[in-house]
Amino acid sequence: MFIEFQNVSYQISNKKILQNISFSINKGEFAAILGANGSGKSTLAKLMNALLLPTDGKVLVKNLDTSEEKKLHKIRQTVGIVFQNPDNQIVATTVEDDIAFGPENLNIDGEEIEIRIKNALKLTELTDKRNFSTNMLSGGQKQKVAIASALAMNPEAIIFDEATSMLEPKSKKEILDKIKELNKKNGITIIYITHFIEEILDADKIIVLENGKIKKTGNPTEIFTDKNFIENIKNQHLNLPFAYNLSEKLRENGIIISNKIFDENSLITELKKICEEKNVH
């Protein structure tokens, strides 16, 4: 197992943030952490690369215990993290300098840093922005810089903590597509933290948090075909995908349609099938 939580709890003073959390993520997986605001998602993210340490239990990254101080350097190189607001992560005035910042702090030689900069720029499609001032970039471009800076550390996994939530729809889609590409084409393990269900419909694994506890774990089909769980999601004020809500309205109005519709492509396919059966053109 690549990342493993063993009966992990975390609290501040007497406030319990996470309680008895156990799960594992395999190398190369696209794992999603789903939960409403205040469910403990960001705390979970910070525990994964030892920005926080558990109050109880163990967090292991490639069998390295995050509580062992001498292992922290290796753990943080192995698991990168991209936060919600890129302005809080960007530390340099130009794109190139920001990407170089991490490797330079590791005393990596100049030739290797140059290779990493070029590779990170290419992967995030920022090559033409190399010498741009970071202050002149759009929100989506800044988030790409944050991703490039994480990539320059050559991580085996990257955590994205609500990394698209502040972006407008076009930039959000571009960033999400790039994250999926890093997983599928480059083999980087992705831990994607969100409260937007439509962003994780093709995840390999979904871990659902509620009030600091794991509510459910499974693949998207297992998670989203559970009617009782769907009702629970509604009660948490998590927005179900547009395609699902529309299919529910259609069923309420007497149109027989699959109860497994969550993405727009599936909805379009189902509606075409219904139209063909009814000879509607």
C-alpha cells in the first residue's frame, strides 16, 4: 500500500477533528476524498504529507511513519500538495523562479533543476509563460504554476485540496483534465479532495468523510447507487450532479430512466435511447 491510515485520530485541545480513520491508497490510484465543509478533509490532507501529525494512530507513506522526524524530508518529497488558493503557495515573482524554488532548497544541481523546470512547464502547458510575472497570471494559470512547482519535486503522489474550488468553470475543467492526465499518462498517484461530486465520478476510489469519520468507501458505482447514501448526501448539503437531478425530475414526471445517471454523457445516451424507443425525432 502506498498511503495507509491506521486508526488515526486528530484533535486540537478537546475538539476532535478526525476519529479512528483507517483506509489505504494504492500506488497509481486516483483516490477522492469527499465531504462537506468541516468534515475534516483538509486535516486529512495535511496528515498525508506530515504537515500535521496524528494525535493517535499511524500514517504511513511507502511504509515510512510520518511521526518519525528523520523520515519527514523523504515523505514530503514523495507526496506533494496543492492547496485551494494558489496565492498562498506561490513564493517567487516569476513562473520559472517559483518552479525552481523547491528543488533549489534541496540543493539539487543546476542542470537537474533546468530539466525539472522544462518538464513541469511542459506537463502543465506553461512553457510560453516561463518568464511571466506570477502577479500577471489568471487564477487558472496560477493554479497550474502551483501544480508545476509540486511536479518539480518529482513526487510520486500529489494531493489536491479543493484545488479547483476558486476557479471559474473553464479553468476548473482545464485543471481537472490536467490532474487526470497526470494520473493516467504519468502514473502519479492522485488524492483529490472536494465537495463537488461531479469532479470525481471516474475516480478509482472514493472515501466519504462526515463529521470527522469515514461514512463510506468504494468505487463511484458502489457509492452513488446506494439510495440511502444519496439521501444522506442531500442532508449534508452536497450538490448532486446536474445530470442526476435532471434524471430524478424526469422520473418524477413518469419518464422511465435509469437510476444510475450521474454524468451528462450517460444522460444524453439514455435520452437518445428513450427517443428511439418512442420514435421521437
